[in-house]
Amino acid sequence: MTKPTLTTTAGNPISDNQNSITAGPRGPVLMQDYQLIEKLAHQNRERIPERVVHAKGWGAFGTLTITGDITRYTKAKVFSQVGKTTDLLLRFSTVAGELGAADAERDVRGFALKFYTEEGNWDLVGNNTPVFFVRDPYKFPDFIHTQKRHPKTNLRSPTAMWDFWSLSPESLHQVTILFSDRGLPTDVRHMNGYGSHTYSLINAAGERFWVKFHFKTLQGHKHWTNGEATQVVGRTRESTQEDLFSSIETGNFPKWKMQVQVMPEADAEKTSYNPFDLTKVWPHSEYPPIDVGILELNRNPENYFNEIEQAAFSPSNIVPGISFSPDKMLQARIFSYADAHRYRLGTHYEHLPVNAARCPVHHYHKDGSMRFFPQMTGNTDAYYEPNSVSGAAVENPAYAEPPLAISGDAERYNHRIGNDDYSQPRALFELFDADQRARLFSNLAEAMWGIPEAIAERQLGHFDKVHPEYGAGVRAALEAMTREKAAETAQQQKMPQGAAAAE
Ligand code: NDP
Ligand code: HEM
């Protein structure tokens, strides 16, 4: 088979891709070697900023197939018929690690979905846990600073983490999940996904329901202990990428059961907890999960950078029949993601193939970097709106949502007053058997060991309030660690010089 001729990006044929143009065989290179300069310059532009959080990720394409009818709650076309299939992209991630971080680290996993629906993209940007560390977006940047590197040491700081968490008891629920078995899944196939926030569903009659989305792994749950994960990282830093890529490549397609919990709009006034508080779940006994569909991943990306690194997920991408809720955290995220994408990817990031909607798109945005697509206003004469140009795109009031009653005085309300941060972590703690509790205690002790005593005591006080066994268990694990460390030090002091290093 004849091979095509290599060209410049402008299409000019290239005669030699092995040797630079030099003045004599030993001489310096000439400025006129445009292709040499072009290759070096392109390489300098191969990186874009990594995501400020969730930088390390793994993704694949797949489908959602509807198995249960929820049209009484939503008119969203994605749910319109049992048997209907919608294409999707799912990107998983860790939160704190940078782009090159090891995969097998104890951290929350991102579970970001983009459904390419006939009414535009629906992005459900969730995690592998149903709750989060904070409930007010005002605290998100502070929280993330505690997870990233210390400005002076450039190391991660357990002191900063526990200082923040112990001063933010709303984090207890998520902290308990993070340090339990599910906080370190072996890979992303063996974990659940959650939309986490409360969203809304709107049906054809204009009725609103509150909703939580869940994705239950059909592969079963699998986790590593801290010790196992250390060995895994020693063997490979890319354990999740290897697992996901190879399982899809060999036709072993991972699946999740999609479920929803649905709450009638008026119930939000009646629940004992704030149903829009991201640190809380809705108990299944009150709002039982309803089966909706099967999510399957069945195609690896052809080009990781193109389709995964440049993927842009945003909770602001909703479709008719699915919408937001008063959750403060969700409200902030509606702003934050598109803002991040404009900075990370560029003005017209939604037109990159992986982000582009697979339905007609009409808007009046004009110039800016990456303006490679034609006018999308319906008629090229129209570049502003309103206009008198025939065929130009206009709004459609049929898509208006029913009004949402909101009232109250503008104030910085203290969300830590009158909020029960202990009952739901207790319900979770009570689900754990003795072995699970023992691993929780030792994982926590490992993470807390060496932090200032006042901070440790403040955090232990919260564990006591969740369950007396919880506080006592972590205390005992910390004491055991202190004894172990003291024994290790004593052992090292007894050894002849150089023996410890040689071991
Ligand atoms: P249920 O007993 O009805 O539900 C318990 C849920 O907890 C199930 O979804 C189960 O997920 C999950 N679960 C079971 N074991 C563990 C574990 N070791 N670590 C983390 N999650 C686990 O009780 P409630 O609905 O009243 O919830 C009780 C507690 O369970 C909550 O406080 C919350 O911490 C946790 N939970 C609740 C969820 C909810 O939406 N209600 C969702 C996830 C957790 P699975 O089916 O995958 O085993
Ligand atoms: C990524 C902000 C809370 C899940 C990001 C990014 C930002 C951000 C700026 C990087 C986006 C990019 O560059 O593409 C915030 C803010 C939050 C918040 C301001 C709170 C106020 C949450 C919560 C969840 C979550 C509660 C889950 C329930 C994710 C996921 C990603 C992400 C999964 C990675 C998306 C991807 O794969 O590209 N977040 N976040 N975040 N966030 Fe959040």
C-alpha cells in the first residue's frame, strides 16, 4: 500500500523528516528550516492547564438504555420510552491528585456523565459518594486548598486537612465514607456513581419533583486496603487506566443500574433534614430507589487528549424535563464549570467534537479563539437578536419551567446552627460490621497520626458524637500507632549505625 506524503500543516509536501538543514554537515541549523521550528513550537504548546481539581482521569463512551418508565415525573426525551438508548461519555477521576498522580490513592472518585440527547447535552457531574465535604460553596476553595499542596513545603498537609474538617462538622459524613472501604476502590468499574445533588424533574403537565440520581455498579464493590494500595502503586501508577481500558478493549463492558429517588415538590418543606443539603442523603426507607436504566461503557476513546482531556462537563447543561434545585452548592457549580472551561479549553470549547451537541445548535455568540464553525444563527444575515431576518433562531416559551416559589431576607445564614451533622454518619457507621469498623479506625489513625493534638482532639470529639464506639475506636487505633512508632524508633536506635538504612 502506498503511503501518503508527509506535509506541513499548510499541506506543503516534506522531503526530509530526519535531518535538519545545517550549514555544512557539522554546522548550525538555519533559520529557514521552518519545519524544525514548527515542530519545536508545536511541542511547546502541547499542554493545556490541567483541571484545577479532578485532574487525573479515565474515560470511555457508552450508552444508557431505559428499562423503567418515569415519564410521570419527567418529559425529558432521554427517558421517553422503555428501550430507548442514548449515547454518553463517562469520565472518572480522583479529586486531589495532579495529572500524573497514582491511580490507587484514597480519594473521592469523580463520576462525570455527558448524555448526548436529542435536546442537547445533559451533563450529570457526580462522584462515587452520595454526599460532599461542605454544604456552602463559599467554603469550596478553602476546602480544596487543604487537599492540595502546602505553599511552603509543596507537600500535602494532613494538619491542614484535619484542621479544616474538624472545624467543619458537616464534613463528617463524607469523611466517614472516604476512610471506609469504599474510599479506595480497586478501579472505577467496582464502585457506584451518584449525581449527589438534588435536581428537579418536570413532567409534561408542568409538575415539579425533586430527584436524586444513583448508578449502582453491576460488577460488585471491590476495594483495596491502604497496604494493598501501596503495593499496587509500587507496581503501577496507572492501575485504573489499565483496568478500564483493557476491560473495554476485550469486550468486558462495565455496567451500572441507574436509579432515581423522587420527592414530590411539596415534601421539601416536611422532611426532618434539608433535602437540598449536599451533606445529607435521602433515606431509602422514605424515598425508595426506582430502577430507570442500564448504563454501559463499550468504547474506548481513540485519542485520550482529544476526547477525555478536552471533555468539558458542566452541571449547567440541562435538558427540558430535568433542572436545578435550590442546593447552594449546585447553584455555584452552575457558574463554576463553564468558567473553568473557557479558561482551560478556550472560548468555543462546546464546539470541540467531544463536547458538541448531537442536535441542531443555534446561538449568537460571535468571535474568539477556536471560531472554526460557521454562523449558527439559522440565517447568515442574522448576527444579533432580535432581528427581522427570516429563518433566524428565536426563543421558544414552550420550554419555560414552572415558576419556583422562593422567599426570604438576604442574609449570611449560619448553616452550622441547628443542622444535625451526626445522625446520618451514625446510620452509615451502624451499617459497618466489626471488620469494616476496624479498617475505618486504622485508616483514620494513619491519616491523622502526627497532626497537632488540639486538632486531633477536636476531630475525635466529632467521632464521639457520631457514635461512642467510633471515637473510642479511632483513639485506640491512634494509641496503637503511637506505640508501634515508638517501638520502631527504639528498634532503630538499638541497631548499629547504617543497619537501618541497609534494611
Ligand atoms: P439503607 O440501608 O436503605 O441504604 C444503605 C445504602 O448504603 C445503600 O445504598 C448501600 O449501597 C450503601 N452502603 C452499604 N454498605 C456501605 C458501605 N460499607 N459504605 C458505604 N455505603 C454503603 O439506609 P439509608 O438510606 O437510611 O442510608 C443509611 C446510610 O447509608 C446513609 O446515612 C448513608 O451514609 C449511606 N448511604 C445512603 C444512600 C442513600 O441514598 N440513602 C446512598 C449511599 C449510602 P449499595 O446498595 O451499593 O450496597
Ligand atoms: C471538576 C468546581 C463541587 C464533581 C471541577 C472543576 C471545577 C470544579 C472548576 C474543573 C472543571 C474543568 O476544568 O473541566 C467545583 C465547585 C464546587 C464543586 C466550585 C462546589 C461549589 C463538586 C461536587 C461534585 C463535583 C459536589 C460531585 C458531586 C466534579 C467532577 C469533576 C469536577 C466529577 C471532574 C469533571 C470531569 O471529569 O471533567 N469542579 N466543584 N464537584 N467536579 Fe467539581
